[in-house]
Amino acid sequence: MKTKKILIVFLLVTGLALTALSAQSLKGMSFNGATGLIAIPSGQIGWERTANIGFDVGYHAIIDDETAHLPKASVSLFKLAEISFVYDTQFGNDNEDIVLGGKLQLPTTGTFVAIGVNFQMLKQGGNNDNVTQIYLAATYPGNFFGMPSMTTVVVGKSFGDPIPKSDIDFGMGFDLLLFPKIFQNYIHWVTDFANFSYSAQAVGANAAQRGTFNTGIRIDLGSIPAFRKYKFVIDAILTDAMDDNRAFALGVAFGAPLQ
């Protein structure tokens, strides 16, 4: 617990040291590698405006009694599609899960809409379960107490042996530009709540009982002159914050246009 508090303080101090920087549009990677909030995807892909081909890499560590490591990568293609991957190295042996995802952004205006699918190859506890999720995600801009925000709603369905046949997936969250005049547009408050998580056997952000509520800050370093053409964000997240199995996650994502 002491280590978690030190890490939170360190990230907040890092943010306050960068208040002279201006920010650019921010897109982070969700835990399963898709462009999104924390546990849920958004209606956007990583590079739908500025590159025909864009490449993102990221990493999240979910810190509980032990640490689960989630290295990930995604590729955006032709400003309309995204392919993502995460390798979820959970606690102990034979617990390494793989999630492959795909997302197609529809040609809408005003609201960003995407249809997506992910394939979960799960090995937790030595079992070999496969889960497939299909979803529709919509992200739309707005304001919350005068602060710009992006709100995301996700509806979908998961299929597989661990999933009750009548369950429907639902998630909602927002990316709020936190006090832009004070923090100069680069600190975001990200939050999501869903009855599903980044995989059916998630660590930390476990939605199996009462859903999962995740919240934290996302720091945009992409406005530093050296990174102006790139994506560079740092996450400090409290996962499943309303339940007693809450955990802490640290993450980083870096992206670059390839064409």
C-alpha cells in the first residue's frame, strides 16, 4: 500500500511540473490494447485522422498482492480500422491469456461510432476457455461543468463457456479534460463502469460480481515539442475502486504514424 501511494504522488508531481505545456488530442489504450478508456473500448481508433497507418505500443501493470503485466500493441489502418493485441501475464504458472481485437470505425459525424470484436484465449487456473465478444461503441464530445469531455457508451455480447447465455454487455465512461486553465489541457480524468472487463478472466478490474468501476488520471505528454507528431500518455488507475478487491494500475502508451 505504501508503494502505491508513493507512485500516485510521483505521477501527480510529474504532472504539476509540466503545466507550461499545451496538449493535443488524447487517445489512450485500454487494458486489452484497443483504443479506449480503461476496461472498455471507445468509438475511435488510434489514428483515424492523421495517418493511414499508425502503430501503438503500451504496457499496464496491475498491482495487487502480486503484479500482473499487460504488454500490448495495436495497428490503425487507412483511418478506419484497428487491430489490437494484449498478452496478459497473470499470477502463477499457466495463467497467461491472449486477447486479439479488431475495430471498424464507421463514417459518422459528430459522434464517433465503431463496431468491434475480440477473441479471448484464456488459460487462468490451467483451464483453456475461449470467449468471443462483439460490441458497438459510441463516443461523443460534450462539456461537464465547463470542462471538455468525451463520453463513451458500449453495448455488446460475449459468447463462451464462462459466460451465461442471457448476459448482455454494457459499459459507460468518460474522458474529462481536468481543469484546463489550471493544468493547461494535459491532465485527463478517465473513468469507466461496466459489467464486463478487458477479458472474462481479468485481474484487478474484475467485473464478475458487481461490475467494475475504474478511475484515474491520464497524463498527455504528446504536446512536448519532441513528441508533437506522436502519442505518449501515462496512466495511474484505481481498478474496481468500489469493491474490496480493488487494485492499482500504472501504464504507458506510445504511438507513431507510419504512413
